[in-house]
Amino acid sequence: MRSCLLIFFIFIRVLVANGQFHEIGAFIGGSNYIGDVGTRNYIHPNNLAYGLLYKWNVTTRYSFRVGVTFTKLDEKEFYTDDINRFRRSYKVENPLQEAVIGAEINFIEFNLHQERFRVSPYVFYGVSYFRYEQFYLTPNGPNSPPTYNSYGTTQKMGFPIILGVKFTPNPLWVIGLEMGARYTLTDNLDGSNPENQFSNNPGYQFGNIGNKDWYVFTGLTISFTFGDLPCYCKEK
């Protein structure tokens, strides 16, 4: 967690020194995971997610965005329409810390310096680097929960896509509502396909081991705008 925050603030300091127009703010919302444990719903935030974000508004259409987000992925099989998962009734938790970088594209020109109310849908593409806990599960029979076996933490890359809509109640603040799905390069956020010394051992694997896991953040962003006017405003 400390390393993610340190990288985030150093990166912002370097960009702010260029004297462009910036936003810095926070994300608050919920998280859920998509994989081999839990429900089959793609969007069902069930645990707190929070973080910090920074945007460098290059034009009225494009922004450079970085951020860090923290959560604990939490899935239960007590409430699912999949009868096999319901009978199994697994429950897993996995703390996750993410750093993300990429480009945000506005569908409508979003000039933050205009006094009137502005609104625009947007999409974000980028890459993420996240840390999570490695573990595997050993079943204890149909009437007992499995044993949770942790063997350290690791890092992986992911590929996020975020869809949202944002508006400006005034030129100093930007509020956004967004949903962001992350495709990851691991199949073990839920303990279903252990890696390293436990990899390729059928005794520890379950579910669809051919698919990678996803996780989703859904919530609200609030950012404060500051800095010099960017070139696209000076030219008008």
C-alpha cells in the first residue's frame, strides 16, 4: 500500500511541474470479483473500495489519468442461482491494492473553464498493476467450509476499461459516476488455480481453469481542478 501511494504522489509532482491544467480527487464505491466462486453477476458491488486519482487534461476531449485503489474482494456462494455453487457454499476474501495509468476520452467536449454546467460520458483505457494474496482451498466435506491456505502475496498486471459520466457543478469541481472492469493475468484471485509451487496440481484446482479472473470497481469520483489554463483554452 505504501509503495503504491509513494509512486502516485511522485508521479503527480513531476506532471504538476509542467504547469498544465489538473484534477486531483478521490474515488469511493464498491468492488466485486468475477470468477469461479460466488455469484454470476458481473456488477454487484459488495465491499468498500476507495482510492486517489489524478488527471492531466490535455484537451477538452483527452485526459491522462493515474490512480491507486484499495479494496478487499469478498465473494460468497450462499446467494447464487447456480445450484452447484450453492451446494458448495464457498466463501473467499482477498485484499487487493491497485495502481492504474491510462487515457480518459470524453464523448463530448468538456471545457472545465466554462461557467455553465457541463456533462459528458467518458471511457478510460489503460493498464493496471495490482497486488493480491495467494492461497488455495482444501475441501473438508459437504457440511464444512474449506480450509484457507495462504502462501504470500504477489503482483500481476491487468487491463481496465472504465465507462462513466461526469459533470461540473462549477469550474472548480468535477463529479463522476463510473464502472470499471479489470481483466487480470491471473486465475487465482479466488484460490481456484494456485500458482508457483502449487501450480498444475489437480488436487488444488477447481472451476474453469482456462479463464482468467476479473474484478470490478463501481462508484463515485470527486476531483478538484487547479493549475494554469491549458493551451486549448489560451488559443480561444
